[in-house]
Amino acid sequence: MSELGAKLHGSWRLVSFEMELQESKERTQPWGADPNGHLIFGADGRMMALVTARERGPGGTDAQQAALFRTLMAYTGRYRMEGDSFIVKVDACWNEAWNGTEQQRFYQLDGDMLEVFTAWMPNPLAAGSAMGRGVLGFARE
């Protein structure tokens, strides 16, 4: 593990989750101003992420369970460092389509603050085929 990768080791608390549109640079908070979650980088090379909207009700009905799924992101796997990014070989995930894939995330580290960016991709929350990315802010715990 690189020295820079070692600086990511430990637990990080989610402080922001935004979706940014590539063309306009507009940012929205799809899960509100106070999302919930954690990101953990282990010295053993495992990463785990759990991100949810803060305001979530119980899942007693099919519709409530579907709403819970739409406000959740969770995955884990072995990670490696490449330049200003980390790449996770996903082995367990809330979205079965990600299992077995490699998910690349770009990051900027500033002391005890970490900003993580997804790659630009068609944004499922935007009309048409607008390109967007997730921007997540974390504070070291």
C-alpha cells in the first residue's frame, strides 16, 4: 500500500452527498442536506461504504421497502490505489450489477477531510442522458 493510500486508512463519516451535472456544474442533494453513512479503509486492503438518506421510515410494505432501496448505497471489496484514485473489486453490494466489477473513485484528501468523486456517467436522476457524477464529502472519525 502506498503512503498516500495509508493516509486513507480508518473510518470516515459522511458529511455531504451531492450529484453534479457535467455540463452545467449544477449540484443537487438527492438525499437531503444531512445524509448518513460511513466509509472505511482497512490496512488489510478492504474498503466498505454505506450511504443512506437520513430521513427513512420503516419498510413494512413493498412500496416502503422499494423507497428504502432507492435511498441506500452499500458495497465492499478489496481496493488498490492508482494515482489520485482507488479502485474497488466489489465482492458484496446492494446492487447485484456491481458484484464482480471494479469501481473507480477519484479523491482529494485535505487533512481530516476527504472528497470522493465517481466517474462521469449518465445520471439516472436527471432528465435525458445528462452526464453526472456523485460527490461525497467525509470527515475522519
